[in-house]
Amino acid sequence: MGAERDFWRLLSEYERLTQNEACALKSEDFAEVEALQECKSSLLGKLGGLLNASRLDRSDEELLRRVASLIESEKRHEKMAGSMLAGAAARKRAIEAARSRLRELGTLYDSDKSERRSFSALV
């Protein structure tokens, strides 16, 4: 009976970590997300061992409901992280484009260019 009790306790802990992960993703605290992922990975291994050691019915309605809820949360987190990654990639491309334009503009104002003329020379 101890393995079953420990399984439910660790499942609750995994659920708590998953909720904390959602908050960390929303606040873009990626160091916290990484730490939570490491904890969850460790817990997942222990959960598997306890599930095998316990006499828990794998068709238990509560177990199925909670696992389904966790799977949905994980899918949401993956989608959120994917969106953040795509947004970061788009911002990086925009920064690179701006940097390139600034370099081009800088060559127009390079004082070493003999062909450069100032606006005042036109008047």
C-alpha cells in the first residue's frame, strides 16, 4: 500500500510542478522552466517505478483523468513555448535586418569616402 500512497503523492507533486511551469512560461522565466523540467523528469522516472510496484489499477478513473489533464497541460506548454520561440526568431530576424540597414547607412556617413558630398555642397 505504501507504493500506491507514494505514487499519488508524487503525482500531486508532478501536477504542482506542471502548474508552476505554466506560470514560469507566462512570465518568460526560462531558467525556472528548465529547473522545473529537470524536477519533472526525475519525478516521472520515480512515478513509473511506483506505478509498477503498486497494485494500482491502471484503468482507475481518477488516474486516467489526472493523466489526461497533465497531457493536455504539457501540450499547451509545448505550444506556448513554440510560439515564444517563433516570436523570438522573428525578433532576431528584425534585429539582424535593422543591423544590416544601419551598416549600410553608416557607409553613407563614412568621412573617409572621397565621393561623399554634404547637403550644404548642393546649395
